[in-house]
Amino acid sequence: MAMPMKRTPIEIPPKVARRFAAHLQAYHAEQDANRRDEIAAEARHMLLEHIPAGSKLRVSEVKELFELMRGEP
């Protein structure tokens, strides 16, 4: 039986969280698919600075997170 992974909570400073929220809004306001990818990549780089070293975070995962956080029912 596999042991459950212990996850350390990620602490993102409020300033970074606000920048992430701005990226989220920009992502959903943007119509151009290439620009949306650029916004997601920028957010990824920002988040990578605050997650444990060696962690993986793909642009596709950031885009999925943006979609989940859209706020629509």
C-alpha cells in the first residue's frame, strides 16, 4: 500500500496573490489565444518562485486553474 504524500501548504505573499488575480482577470478578458498562453506563462513563472524547489507546474495546469477560478456556475 502506498504511503500518502505529505504536502506542505504553499504560502504566497499578498502582493503576489494580487498579481496572480490580475493575471486571472487579464486571461479571461483576452480574446487572442496566444496572448492568453503568454499570460498563463507569466503567472506560472511568478508562482514557481513560491512553490517548493523541484516542483513542477505546467502552463496547462495554470490555464486549468484559471478556468476553475473563473467564478461562473
